[in-house]
Amino acid sequence: MHQIQIADLAVYKPQRRVSNKELEGKINSKSSWIPSGIIEKVFGIQSRRYAEKQEQASDLAYEAAIKIIDSNKDVNIDLMIFASASADLIEPATSNIVQHKLGISCPVMDIKNACNSFVSALQVASGLIGTGQYENILIATGEKPSDSVRFQYEDEKQLKDSFASLSFGDAGSAVLISKSVGEEKIIYQNFMSEGKFWNLCTIKGGGSMFPHQQSMNYFEGKTAELRYTIIDKARTFIAKCFEEAKLSVDEVDHLFTHQVSIDVFNDVVDITGIPIEKCHIVFKEFGNTAAASIPLAMEKAIAAGQLKRGQLILLIGMAAGISISFQLIRY
């Protein structure tokens, strides 16, 4: 497709580690609805990171992005994209705030597509570089879904509807996308969405539907229905993508996918047919970090010496809405 490459990648992990026991204790202080160990049993998570109360989504993005800037002082970043489900404000774009904190001078924009914000920004960035409008694009992600976690419930139904938020974790990430020399690095990209499923998982507050209702600022959703809907759609979509890309599963060196639970991770591994040893999971340690989950898994693989230059990686994004993204990239 285009001579584009992932030139650099960095992440930021908030210092505060939060255990399942701590969260269960917060809920059990008000009721007896949560048995000990249920969070790990349902999701497979063991811990997650929470940002401090005063830390904003822009701060998490800044902490990751500044590492990219410091490591690439000779690179002229000519566009910065803030790609997150989270945001500091409705207006202005959070990218303006990140830009101010970074002290950079270039055009900026937000791309918001729930947990697919990063992979959507990656697709946009590759297109913009491919058409020659930009040469170096910084994608910064700051996710603070912990702000949407509810700890006080009116009844068991409300707890059930919000339960998945107990798997949320906070993180920041940044990726530098640059024009490459030599072989094409973006091998294939495809994206699908079906908006009729938009109401399966929501945080309704802050928009025009519920602009002033505090109770709407918490996550709620039919997560089991969302899981089955996305996996059902993904089976056909992923098979189609492999066929169009004219690549076999055996040629993929690594799979990185958005992670919402161990069961969903295993579903994706099963659908792709990629051996489990090529699939990278960070959910147990960091939980559902929304759009930061794929970069977080990539950074872990790089640090472990597993992900190396020249290898073929598959990124599969899945998000409420619903949307699914499939990208094959030569790292």
C-alpha cells in the first residue's frame, strides 16, 4: 500500500496498582453483592493501574509522547493526533492540550472511536503520509476509563450493567508513524462498523443526549451481547481480510488485539487461527485500557525481545459502536 513505518513506540503506566481485592472491598462496603474473587473469575484480570485524581487523559498521553520526542530530536513532527476514548473536555480538542504540554508546533486533531481510536488513527495517519501531506505523525493516546467506574449501586441490575467497568485500567501510549525507505510496511488495512449496535455499551454523560446528568457519567452495557455480536461479525470479516491480503495465517509473526477479558482474547486467537505463542496478552496485569491496549502489548513484546524489526504483525481492534479493525504491518 504505502511506504509507511512504525518508527517508534512508547507507553506510560500510572504508578498506582489497584488489586481486585481493593475494588471488591469498595463495593462490599455498601452491600454484599460481590463475592471475593469474582472479578478475576469473570474477567481473568489480576490488577490494573489507576491514574491519580489530578492526572488528566492529556497527562497520560503526554508522558508517553514526550519519550518519543526526546528519543527522536532530529525528527520534525508535522502532525499530532490524540486518539482516545477518553478526553479532558468536550471542547477544545484534547490534542490542543497535549500539544501545549509537549511544547510542539504543528497541526493537531482528535480521533475518537471508542477502543478503536488508536487503530483508526493509525489508518488515517498512513493515508495522510501515503498521499504526501505529512512525513512524521505522532499518535498519542491517554486513557482514563477509571473515571467511569461506579462503586455505589442502587440495585443488583445497576451493578450487573456496570460490572465490566471493574476491569478498566488507565494508561498512555504514543507511536511515531513515518515515511519509510524501501519496502512497503503497511501491507493491508480494513475496517468495518455497524452502528445499529451502538447502545450495547455506553458512557452517556457529557453529550447532547444527557448534558447535565451526573448519573450518566458511568459505564453501563450489555457486555455479553456485545462480545457475541463482535465475535460473530469478526469471524467473517477476518477471513475476508486474510483472503484480500493474500497472506496466510502462518506468515503472521505476532498478533496484538484489543483486550477486554481473557475469554474475548481467546475468542480472537481462535478466530484467527494464530498459535497462542504468537499472541500477546497484557490484560491480566493492566486490564481493559481501551485504545492504549494494543500499544501496551506491543511495548511489552519489544521490551521482552520478542517483537523485532522486519516481522509481520497483525493488529485487530474491536470497539463498542460496534467497529472492528484489521491491519497487517511489517514492523
